[in-house]
Amino acid sequence: MNSVLNYFQVKAFGRGMRGYNTAWFVVGAAVWMIIRARRTEGVVYSTRLRPGERLVISSGSSDPTSSPKS
């Protein structure tokens, strides 16, 4: 599937940039967005939150007045 999408992306951007038709450029951009949305290698953690739940992401101390540990 990725090879087909890459083929359409290259052909559409090529035709759009050469001025054949602006619609080809739009098709190339849409295919590029689909390819980007399908990538998952950068996802570290994924979850669904229910109403009332929250996810807190922190690094370091939660107390801004505390001094860093040496």
C-alpha cells in the first residue's frame, strides 16, 4: 500500500509542479498527508481518556520553588 501511495505522491507532485494542473498538486498534498498520518514509529504512548480522566506529563519536580537536586 505504501508503494502505491508513494507512486501517486511522486507523480502528482511532479505534474502539479510542472504546471499541468493545480488539481495534481492538491492530490499530491493529500497523499502526503495520508502517508504522514499512517506513520506510527514516533508514537511512544497512546491511550484513550474517559470523561473526567486526565493525563499529566511532567519532567522534574512539580514544586517550582524547590531547588534541583545535585
